[in-house]
Amino acid sequence: MTESLSALSCGTCGAPVPLRVAEKVPCPHCGDAVAIPERWRAAAQAREADELVRREVEPLWEKLTTAPPVWVERSLLASIVALPPAVTVAAQVAAFELHRAPPSTLSTFVLLTLPALLPGGIGWIRVWALRQTVLELKLEVSALPPGRSGDSPSCRQCAAPLDAAPDAISVTCRYCGADSVVAGLPPTAEMKHRRRSSLKTLAEASGALRRRRRLLTLGLAGLSLVVLGTCLLLEIALKTTV
């Protein structure tokens, strides 16, 4: 594992400078050239393999952190409102056409109205929970915002300046090797409540997010089964008491 190095500073203005595989790097503040010692150049070169791995993971990270379209959430909310009464009315109409006695109000609620809430309700909870999960993980791995206009973002681990391209999604710090996300940063107000993350690379963060998504899906599936099982047991209890 490549060691973590202290950030180099400009001898003229004292500002920290990003690390590159070069003999000198211009200071982002005053423009003076800052010499890169051999040890720092070797460390920067060793990080290039980590950068290749990070770039390969970026498409997965973008996919996992992309929020569902607004229409999906609105459709789920609409189904919460519209589906239960629609199912209830459909059951009443079907009973009338088949010349059968309509189910009791309580049975209709237990077997039809309440289960009809599940698709929209569980779907909306999943969208909301995924948004919170993504925000929480983004707070953990996002780069530190620039201290002033024109500055580059800083490494979330060692606070060294990052050499980020304008269209970059994430950057590997060449001082400490940590990956920091620089695109789609959370609001500044949220960044104040971030916690220090044990995740060092974007690959680790993507794996953690994928595991959290799976656990959320399994948890909501279990909740759906519990609700449906409870409805079934209630209906059985209603029939045995009649």
C-alpha cells in the first residue's frame, strides 16, 4: 500500500498544491512553480493504477446514485390514493354481476383495500429510503467543497487539493490515495453533518451502496409479506367468529 504523504505548499504564498507526476506544478493561487520531490512524484505515479480502477467503477457509481424520475414518485403517490378505492369498487361490481352477496365492509378492507395500498406504499417508501441512503453515502465520500471561489475541491481524508478535471465524477488523491466524489455534491448545509468514512475507494463505496440497496429491498419485501399474512389471518379470524 502506498504511504500517505503530507501536502506540498507553495513557497511564495503558502497555498497547498495538487500533486502530479511532474517535476514542477504551478500554484493554483499565485502561479509560481512548486518543485515536486522525487518521493512525491513516485507516490503520484503509484496512484495511477488506483485511478484506473476508480474510472472503471464510475459508471456503476453513477447508476447506483441516479435518482428515479419525478414521474415515478408521483405515480406511486397517485396509486396510493386511487388503487384502494378502485379495487374496492371493482370487487363490489364483480359481486353484483355474479349475483353474489358483496363481502362485508371489514372483509373488503382486510382483503382488498389494505393490500391495495402495498404497491404504491412500498414503492414510495423504497424511493424515499433509496434517496436517503444515497445522500448518506454521498456525504461520506464527497470531496470537501472549495474554500473560496475558484479553488479546487479538497480530499475528504487529508484535505489536500485535488487535481480535478472540469467533467470529473471523482478524483483519487495522489497524496493519500482516497477517492473523493466531486460531481453531484450534496448541499453545503448537509455537508456540515457528514461523518468520517472508513471507505477509501469508490469501489468500496459502490459495494457498500449496493449492499444497502439489497438490504432495503429485502426488508420491504419482508414487510409486504407480514402485511399480507396479517390480512389473511384477520380474514380467517373473521370467518371463524361468524
